[in-house]
Amino acid sequence: MRKNNGFSNLYLVLLFAVLYAPIFYLMYYSFNSGGTMHGFEGFTLEYYREVVQDTRLMIIVINTLVIALLSSAIATLIAILGALAIQYVRNRRAKNTLLSLNNVLIVSPDVIIGASFLILFTIAGIKLGFVSVLLSHVAFSVPIAVLMILPHLQDMSPTLTDAARDLGASRRDVLTKVILPIIKPGIFSGFFMALTYSLDDFAVTFFVTGNGYSTLSVEIYSRARQGVSLSINALSTLIFLFTILLVIGYYFLTRRKSRTAVAIAEPAAEAGVPR
Amino acid sequence: MTNKGRSYYLIPYYLWIALFVIAPVLLILYYSLFDLDGHFTLGNYVNFFTPVYLKMTLTSFWYAFLITAFSLLVAYPAAYLLTRTKHKQLWLLLIILPTWINLLLKTYAFIGIFGTFGPVNNLFDVFGIGEQQILFTGFSFVFVSVYIFIPFMILPIFSALEELNLSLLDAARDLGASGWTTFRRVVFPLTISGVRSGCMAVFIPALSLFMITRLIAGNRVITLGTAIEQHFLVTQDWGMGSTVAVFLIAIMALFMMLTGGSRKGVQK
Amino acid sequence: MKPLVNAFLAIVVTALALMYLGAWMNSNEGYSGGNTLTIYNWGDYVDPELLEQFEAETGITVIYQTFDSNEAMLTKVQQGGTTFDVVIPSDYAIAKMREEKLLLPLDHSKLPNLAHLNPRFLNLSFDPGNQFSVPYFWGTVGIIYNPELTKGMDFSSWNSLWDSRLKNNIFLVDGAREVMGMALNSLNYSVNDQNEAHLQDALSKLNRLSPNVKAIVGDEIKMLLAGEEAAVGIVWSGDASEIMDENDKLDYIVPEEGSNIWFDNMVIPRTAANVEGAHRFIDFMLRPEVAAQNAEYVGYSTPNDGAMKLLPPEIAEDTRFYPPAEITDRLEVYDNLGKRMLAHYNELFLMFKMNKK
């Protein structure tokens, strides 16, 4: 393995500094007794106390996580099939049409997606709440996951699958033993991007939710008029620290295990998911 | 490969397209044909070709282009360097992690950071540059947008680089190619599919950005996304909002045709 | 293949475990089944302690759901699919909901605490006779300014905003009615003016304001002004009081030419499932002690005379947020201009935005 030199290390350090700057800014002010995100007055843990005591907020956090994990997993499954579908279409025009259809939801602003899903759900008579939110999140996460998986399929040499078929592998074997292992990094990228989409979505969830079901984004955005209180900062800090511990902890756990094993495990694979 | 009749496992995806893509698009098309009073009209389409909307379309394009270009410029070297670090999977995860913190909160943080009395201006003061207005400029808009989209660009490029056969690089070097030549003739062409999917994942949503235009650009940048948002939520003119959306989708499809067309030339 | 399947299973198992935990917490809170009341309100716009008090008194479990704009709320109520028992929209949205027959008439006999409300805030154009709505909070639109930065400038007129000393120093709130209304007021027209010539006058006057405008922003205007990013802002009084809580250097004024007076009222939508509970909740919120506690928590102006007597004098006697009748008489409620006119206002506002350099 070639080592990065000082200059390239500096580049990465800078990149990470910028990526985490707003998060550290948020975390810093979650301890501000002044109650605002500017002008640090004094240290307090008041907002953390508020978070822990707020059961409604806790339920909302759990809802958010459940929706994010389930919708991303389902969306990734559909996206694998979708990427295969797009890949197997030989006709270039048909392929482009399929890709364009795939991308419609990425290009449509959230309000439009939200409003049209709301109309669809009411026509279909689906009760607004957990199911409608889950379906919508699956729906708008599929295209981004497809975009992440597709290049891996495109790069895969067709001779590989042909060879497997010639050697007598069944269709199913080709899929599970040849194709899936090759596109695995894409599948994980797709899953993580779907997770990002789901956690960040406000507008679509707002329209399709109901009967008291809420997610963190909806709650945060609707607090904007009153001013988002620092307890939301505190909550984000807790979530952030928890996630980062999970990610790092799991990474090193799997790594130690795999040292004895043959290959380096896919840390990205299961990271973030405790067993 | 095509083995017709046994593609039943593709059903979920086609079902998804039918229910969540085609149906909403039909709905949008339908709405775009009605005016405020609910009368059938083509007026919305005529209205789109007025200077106001054309200018907006151009602005959206220009900024989406800038955002994509800068994302690529930052992301490619980053992805390249990441593949060479020790715990690369971990670092990659750490790139994605910030995206899981609520966007509105991060944007509020950026308002604080870029503000007149924020850390960036303090830094400027230290270096004697003096106070600058960073918020509510095209620069801050592009910067924050790139910030939002950068993981979407890094991820596919990283995966593409990962699959790159290292022996190819050695071969190129053995044949006397310089670092730059190796990159231009071997590495970049082989990762072009990752670059393309990254560009798509950035450019397409960048066309319809809306919240950042208000929060960070103070409505100095008005994009098609903002217009749709306004029509749906403020004026409740779903007709015009849908019309703008129809154009947005058409533009995206056109973009797909163009980039899709060049694919064969590069790869085969 | 195996790590893929494992990862997938791990995710699903985690999600299901979390779901179970969530359901358990929900049932502990009593959210599932039984006697519930769904309140649809802006985020953090009620003191949560009061909701608990209401639950303890009545045995009704409150489900609190939130929205972030009147228009988004309207879409949800129109489409149905979910029931809300009490909703808290703003004045013009109430007019619209009334027009579209989305509201249930209130049974005044079940609301004895109505008597505590100041008659100034009753029987207004958006709901004559308060047939459908009861005021929750109210306020004005005005200028918030930083006397230190504006060096003694006088803001008793809207026209002071056009002063060249304020170059790049004004934040406008991102609302077509507010900004157009301000320009119309400055020309001594009504905030509800529909005369095309007057509107064009207002637009060209606004375009001349462009050099002074630093940005047109939404709710974040509060943190921007409190952080002194600009010296002057056009804001709702509720926001102003919050900004001044954070930064006491600032001051708020409603210009003499007139301005807007706004209301957030409680209504019961036609689709309500617990109409009885909704009336009980509204009457509960009208109780002077409750209204006073809520006003202190939220920081907006209460229309409840009984509550005014219970509020600390420094709040109740602040004429910036509780202006006397002779000032409120000059203020106008936004009329429902109809879709066409509203679209026209927005179009003009959009032109003003695009005009900016």
C-alpha cells in the first residue's frame, strides 16, 4: 500500500474539518446557557436534561430510526433489482427512458412528491401514519440507491457472467455468487445514501404523515417559527456521539476478528448496526 | 442474458416505477393543465416562456453546473486519497456521517459560522483581510450546496477507484508513463462510470434546490425549486407549480439522453 | 452474499426491536387507543405542562402534531386521511377554511371562558361573530431596529427604511403580504389594496428599496437580527419579542402609517373525531391562569383580559407588544384577497426578489 504524503494528508484533514465544522458548532452551542446559537454565555447541561425528560421527543427519535433503517433496507433491495433491470435492457433508448424514469423523483422537489403521494394515498385509502411514511421513504430512496449500484454493474465484464453460465451455473447462482459480490460496495453506498435521504426528509414526510406519527425532521422544521431550541442541538449531539461510537467501535471490533480471518471484513457493511 | 419470461424478480422495481413515478408524473401533468380557478388551460405553459421563468431556468442551470463542477473538483482527489489511507472504509463512513445530522440545523450552524461575527470572519480579522460579507452571496450558496452534496460525489468515485486493478497502474508505470499520464489515460477513464453517477446524483437534485436559496443566499438566488415551492405552498397555484415541475423533469430527461449517449463512446 | 444477508437481517432486527420499544413507550404514555384528542399546531407553540395538566384534568390523551406553515396545514386538512380535533391556523387561513367549508361551528355555550377575551379581538372580518374560531395569540407587523447601529434614526414611518444610511442593512421577512403591505402602507394605501396602479407604485417603490435590503429570509430572521447581522428588520411582533429576549439592545415599533394585525385562532375542523374534547380543550386554553402561563411560555401577545391581569406588569404593560386600542384601530387584518389577487401579490413580490442585485 502506498502511503499518502503530507500534502495529501493535509487535504483530507481540511476536508474533514469542513465537513464536521457545522456539527461541532452545533455541539458547542448545545452547552450555551444563553439559549442561542451565537454569543456563548456559560456552560450548562440544562438542554440535555430537557431531552432526556421529553418522552414525546424520544418516541419521535425512535420513529425516525425505524423508518430510516427499514425504508433504506427495502429501497436497497428494490434498487438492486432496478439496477439489474436497467442493465439488462439492451436497447439504448429504452435504457435511457428507464433511467430518466428512475431519476424523476430525484429531480422533483419534495413538496411535489409529498403532495402527489398524499393524493395517491388518500385515493388508495391507505391510512396516514407509519405505513404511508414508510412507503414514501422507500419510494424516494430507490432512485439514489439505483444510481449508486448501477456503475458497478456497468463496469462488470459481461464475460464474467457468461463464463459462469457456460460453466453450468444457474441464473440464481450467477446472481448470488457472481453479480452480488461484485456490486456489493455499490449496495452499501446505496444503503447509506438512502439512509441519508430518509433521515433528512422533511417535506414528503410532512405531507404523508398523520394520526400523531411524526419524525425528527418534521418536528425540527415545525419548531422553526418559535425558534429551534438548543435542546434539539443537545439531541443532535447525543445522536451524533452515539453514531460515531457505534461506527468506530464496530469497525475495530470487526477488524480484530477479521485479522485472523482471510479477508478484511466489510466494515462499512455492518457498521452502524449493532448485533 | 435476456431470458424473457423469467424476469419476474424485476416486478418490484417496475411496480415501484408504475406506482411512485408514473402515477405522480401523470398527476403533475394533469394539474399543470388547470389554472387557479380550476379551468382547463394551456396558459401555464405559455407563462413558463416569459422572461421571469426563463431567467430562473438559466440561474438554476448555472448554479447546478457550478455545484456539480466544484463537488467533482473536491471529491475526486478526496476519494483518490481515501482509497490510499489505512482504515479507508472507516474514513468513508466518517464522510457520510455528517449527512445524518438534520440539514436545517447544519444550515443554521453555517449562518453562525459565516456570519459577520462568526469564526470565519474572526479568522479574516486575524489575517488582516477584514470583515467580509459571506452570507447571502453566490459564494456561500455554492459552498453550502457543495457541502451537502459532497458525499454523493465521493461515494461512487470511491467505489470506482476501489475496483481499479492496481496492477494496471504498475503496468502503466513500468511502461514509462508519468503520474499525470497514468491518471489521464488509465485511472480517470476507468473510473468514469463512478464520476458519471456522482455527477448525476449531484446535478439532478441541485437543479431543484430550494431551502438553501433562502437560508444561505437570502433569496438572492431564485431557482426553479424555489418557484415550485412558492406555487405549491404560498400561492397554492398547483397548476403553475406543476408546469414548472414538468419542465424540470423534461430537462432532466434531456440531460440523461445527452450523458447517456456519450457513454458508449467512452467505454467500449 | 453472506455478509449481505447478515447485514440485511441485522438492520431489520434492529428496526423491529426499536419499533417494539417505541410501541412500548407509546402505550406507557397512553397514546394508543381510547380517549384521545389530536391537536395540530405550530411546533413548540404551547406550554407542554399545560397539555399534561389538561390530560390529568380530563383523562383525555393529547396527541400533539405540528406544521410549519398555514398553507401546508391547509393541504393536509383538505386532503383528509387523518383527523385533527383542534387546529391553530392564522387569520387569512381561517377565512379560506371557512370559505371551503372545512370548519365546524363552535358551540359557544360550551365555552364559558370566552367571556375573558378582550372584545377588541372578537368579531373580526375573517370570522364574523367568532362562529368558527377563538383567538389564541395575536400580534402586529413592524420594524425591529438596533438603536446603536442606526444612530438615533427615527422609525415611526415606514419611509425611514428608504434612507440611504441603511445601505445593505435591512432584513425582510419572506412573505409577499408582509413586504407588499409594508410598501403599500408607506404610500398610505391599505395593506389590502387591489388597485393595479397602487400595486405597481408599491412595486417600483420596493425596487428602490433593493440597495438597502441585505436579504429576504424566513424564520432564521430571528437569529440573524439577534446576532446583529443587520441593523433593521421587518418582522412579526411575536418574533420581535423573541429577538429582544435574546438581545435587549433592539427595539420594536409599529409605524404610524398603519400595519397589519394578525391572529392565530383555535378552530375545530369538520373532520374532527372528538368534538366534545375539542371544546373542552379550547375552553381550557381560555382560562385566565392557563392563558397567562401559555403567554409567558410562548412569548406572544395573549388576547385574554383575564390573563393580562395575571401576567407580570413588565409584560402586560409593554405597549410595543400590547399596544392600546387607538393604535390597534389603525391596524388592518389581511383580507382574503382571493386566489387571483394573492397570486398577483406573489408575482409582484417575485419580481422584486429577481430585481435584486
